[in-house]
Amino acid sequence: MKREKEKKNKQIIENEDYSKSEFFYYNSCRMLRAEGEEAGIIVRSGNTIDQGKNMKKKIRLSRKTQKIILAVCIAAAVLLSAGLFIYIKVSDTGTLGRSISVYGLDVSKLNAEEAEQKILRTFLNREVVFQEDGEEVFRTTMQELGYSLDEEVLKNSLQALQVKRAANRRIFAVEEDYKITYQVIKDEDQEKTVLAADSFGGKERTASTDAYISYDEEKKEFVLVNEVQGNQIDEERLVAYVNQTLDSVIQKDPLGREIEIALGTEVYQQPVSADSQDMQTKLSGLNQQLDNYRNATVTYTFGETTEVLGSDVISSWIKVEGETISIDQAAAEEYIANLAASYNTIYVPRTFHTSYGNDVTVSSNEYGFQIDQAAELTQLLADIESGQPVTRDPVYSISGMQRNGRDDLAGSYIEVSLDNQHLWLYKDGALITETDIVSGAPTPERETYRGAWPIAYKASPFTLTSDVYGYNTEVTYWMPFVYGQGLHDASWQSAFGGNLYKTGAGSHGCINLPTDQAALIYNTIDGGYPIIIY
């Protein structure tokens, strides 16, 4: 019994030893196999635990055999570990290391120069696809677009990363992705060449139409016609849009998959919009100008008489051609010409109602008013454009002293009858004085001119001279009217009136006056005062 018990205990111990050895052997081999597989080494371990158990059932190993197996396993583990460390050293020395990527690109086991070239190739070959209306219309690469990376900056960044990784080696590598410093280089001329509009010529394109202003005959005002957006490529806008898109993508993901750029109105030629401030301002200005023209009136004053150019007449002169508003100048000129024909009083025969109650006509009429038709047209157009009611005199080239309608004397004038040798002075319709005179002798050389003139000026005293007739005489009151002839006092005359002018008493054309009458007239009138001689 005792022997059988000892034999049984021995079997238990042997079974326990065997199990421990087998367990140690199994775990050691599994660990080495895992490390070996990571290093690319195929490790073939012994039987699994289940196999060991089955084997245990079939055979029983001796203690010596167990020791041999254990020694073999330990040796294998040592060799495998040494190989693993050699692999790690070889992989990490002179390279960026294991399990490393840059912006998602695997650069494991590559040195800085190799990684640089791989990154550069990936960047340059990255495709850029242009889509329009859901269809691909153009495909190119970053390199063809003129994009590249500064190799020096890239190399320095990778070398710095390699040094950093070398200082932090790990036995068991962990996957890491790095973002490094890089610098994009761009050939703008090449980019513009590649992105020329004809690169996208496979698609039918239409030009944009600007919004424009049109005159609506029914509304009698200007209206805006909306723009039409076409799909013609605007190369400058396209380049700017591509730059913006690529810069954004590269900043986030410089080494990613192909880049898709959807083309739309942002790269098309842009029409002038009806909503633009310039168009709205222009429309408002044109309609305001129309309103001004239609509201304008001009009231011409001729003393107390007026002529009104009404808005209805002005409106009929408005011409609209496209976006241009103008006044029919021919119509305006015709109006002014008619105005001048009615109210010009100079250089036309003058019919005059004399103090004797009869009418006389003088042809030499150099007194009165003349409208400057060119200057009046300029002023009239400005008045119409202002849109304000205007009241004013016409623009004159020659002006008399005063007027009331077509009457340019308005009750203030000097009247001289040569036949009756008599003078009357009127002011504001009242007779101031009348007096006999002595006029020029009735010969062609010395007669007094008949006609109407303004008194040129006044002078006191004044010396009358004539080389032709050889006199040099001083007078107190001198009032010339035309061609050296004038009114003046004549103290040398003993009498006035009658037929004295036909005798030797006749002057050389001047109208001689008694001194007191000359003084009265001189002190009543000013330069410009009209004198009518008949």
C-alpha cells in the first residue's frame, strides 16, 4: 500500500512539473511569436496547450527531457529578442522610424530625403478636378497648375522630425501622424495659362447681359431692366476663386486625395446688377431730370410786360434717346428767335409818336434792346435743367435804359424836331422841359443826323475841337450821341429856333442849346438816355 501511494504521489508531482513547464514553454513561444510577427519574422512555436495536453495524455516526459525543451525555448527567445532589437535599431537609425505618417502619408522607415521626395511627389501629382453643373469639365494636377513645395523648407522640417524621433525611440512602435512646417510655391503665370478660359471650352457658353435703363413710353419714366447672368468664364475671377479654394484645402490637408472645385457664378463674367447702387442712383437721377424738365417754367420780363414759357411747351421739347435726356435745341432756338423778333427794338426802323401828335419813322435806329440768342439759349437750358420756376429778363447783347414791353422808351427820352428846331425832354412820361435849338446847317457835310441813339456819356466842361473846320471851343455841358455830334450849351448864339440853322448860325452837326436848358438837361439825364431826332 505504501509503495503504491508513493508511486501515485510521484506521478502527481511529475504531472504538475510537466504542466508548469508546458505552460512556461507555451507563453514564451507566444510572446516571441508576437514580437517576431511585428518585426516581419515568422515564428513557429511548438504545440499549443491543447496539443500539450493531448501529448500529456499520450506520453510522459522525463525530467531531463523537460529541461532540454526549456533550454531550447529560452535560447530561441534570446535569439528572437536579439533579432528584434537589431531590427528596431536598423529601422530607427537613419530614418524617421516605424509607424509614422506626415499629414496622413506613410513615411515609415524612410530617411528625411526619401520622405521629402515622397511628400513632394504626392503633392505635385495631386489631381484637381473642376466640375460644372455636376459634370467634370477639366482635370489637372497641382504641378500643372504651377504649385510646388519649397524643398529646402520641407527637408529641414523632416530632418528636425527625424532628430526628434531618434531621441524618443520606442521598442513597441505606436502609429503617429505629424504636421510639419512647409511652404507652398506658386507660379502665377503658369497658373493663369492653365486656367485660360479655353481650357473650359467644351461647354456651350453665353455672355452675361448687364442691367440697363430704358424709357417706358406708357409710364413716361425711366425703368430698370434686370441683368441676365451668363456662364462665360472670367479668367481673373476664376484664378482668384481657385487660389482661395486651393489655399483653404492645402492648409487643412496638403497631401490628401484629389481636390474637387465646383464652378458657378462666382467665376463667371458678372453683369452690372439692377440692384447696384450705381444703377439705382443713375435711374433716380434720370427720372429727377425728367421731373425737372417737366416742372420748369421761365417767365421773361420786359418791364411790366411778361412772356411765360410754360412747362407744357418745355415738355414738348424733351427728347429721350437711350439713357440721354435732352432738350430739342432747334425748338428752343426757334422760340428764342420769335421772342427776339417780338422784343428786339434796335437796328430796325423805329416808328415814333411825336409831341405834335403824328407818327414818324426813323431808319437809323441805334437805340434799344437786342437779345443775345446764343447766350439766351445757354441760360434757358440751364433754367430748364434746374427744374425751378424762373423769372428774369432775357439775356441781352445790347440794352436800352428801360422798357415796358415793346416800348423801349417808357416815357423817358429826348425828342428833337429838326424841321421845327425844337427839343423836348421827357422823364417817366412827364415833360421836364422844352426849348428851341440851333442844329447843323442843312448841308451834307454839316447837317445833324436823323435817327435814334443813346447819349453816350456826359462831360463838364469839355473842349470841342475840329481839324477840319478849325475850331477849338470850350463848353460847359457836353452830351454826345453819335459820330461826334452831341447836345451842348452855345453861349455864342444870340437866339435859337426858327431858320437860324439855315444861315451862318447853323452848327457843324451838334444841337446847340441855351445854357440854362443845357444845364437842366445835363442834370436830368445820364449816359444811355435815348434821343430821337427826326
